[in-house]
Amino acid sequence: MSAAAAFDAAGFQAARTGAWGEGLQAHASLGSTQDAALALVEAGAAEGCVVLAEAQSAGRGRWGKAWEGRPGLSLLFTVAIQAPPAAAGAGPASPTLPLALGLASVQALRGLGLGAAACKWPNDLWLGDRKLGGLLVEQRGPWLLAGCGLNVGQGADDWAGELKASAISLAQAGLALPREAVLAALLAAWERALARWRAGGLAAFLDEWAQADALAGRHCRLRQGGRAFEALVLGLAADGALRVRLLGGEEARLYSAEVEHVRPLGPR
């Protein structure tokens, strides 16, 4: 089992370069960092407030799945962001925010030395077809709660069951960095990405996404509702949809689907 260390709030503040995280709240255990961040902004905290927990009893991910973090070895945090006003007749623009923040996360990790980090639509961070982290953005009234779970210090013996084959950490990839430095890099990248997203939407990120896309050009099995099907992934659309070519040859856009299986890449 890997050695776990308590989160060093002072070390994080020394590493922090952006405005976010100045009043970071770090907890040994919480129900959910999402709920705790919402309580903070409802009590008057400003955008960019950050809540971190070593363990969550009610942490959640996409499709209602739980995120399994390890105290001292994972990063589990939420940032509170002001939601944009809905465009007239178009609804809120926030569904594309997880994609922008996911790309920013991958770029931050690449900047730290993890050159093979990639984005898996719609909200996962991947490395070598294994899950490195995931994002969840929930809207609560005027606030977007952007949560992230990232595997940092786990070793091979820290995974149980199917996670042994499907999960990976920064440490397993050879990137031995303090969690405080990783969080500082992520928050700085998120802060910059939010400004770009507010100015230009997801379209401002499409070229960069294409360079970090784990799925484009690959055949996948997807599930939408109760229907499972296979398709060739073509890439990301400016509205956040996954562009695919179905087995019959027709193209489609998927706005909500689960990628269940990705065919391994063949020889190049």
C-alpha cells in the first residue's frame, strides 16, 4: 500500500499562482465537496472558493456513480463558479463547461510532465486507456459546482476489484509530485479556461481538444438509455456533442451517452 500524507494547506498556498484557492478549505471527511462548496457561496463566499476532502461519504459522479478516492492519495475537490445567464431561448451554456475544464486539466497535467494525458468525452481524464480522473459540474441556482477526482499517489496495490485494470494514478505513470503542486496547477488552468469559455464558448477549445482527444478515430461501444450500439468517433462538436459515424454509415451527434468500451488502437 502507498504511504499517505496529510494535505499541506500552507504548501498549496505557496504553490498557488492564480486567485482561486486563497481561502481553501481542506477537510479530513465530508459528505460531499459539492454540497460544502454550495454552502460556502450561499453564505457569502466568492467565486473560486475551493473545498477539498480526503474522503467523502456521499461523493458522486456522472450517471450517479460514486467516485472512489483514497485519503492522502487522491485529490477530491470542488470549485464554485458563477453560472452564466441563459441565452435567450437557448437554455444555459453550462453543459460545455466540463469539457473545457477537462481539457484544461489535461493541459495542466501535460505541463507537469504527463505528456500522454488525454480527454475522454464527456468528463474523464485518461492515460493509456485507463481512468486517471473525472469531473462533475452541477448547477445549483446561480452557481456551477465544478468537482474533480484525480488519482495522484496510488500504487498497484491500492486498487480493488476491476479498478486494478481500469484505473491509474500519476504515481503509477511515473509522475511523483505533491498533491499540493498538482492542485495548484489544476486550479490555475481552470481559472484561465473559464475566462476563455466565457468569452468564446467551447468553440475556442476545439483545436486543442482534437490534440488531446482519447476517442477520435476509434470504434466504441456506447449506451444511450437502454440502447447499446457501436460507432466510430469522429470528434467533438462546438456545442459539446460527440460526433460519431454509426455502423450504417450515417453520422450522428450524441449529447448524453456513456462510452462503455473503446476498441484498442491497432498498429500505426
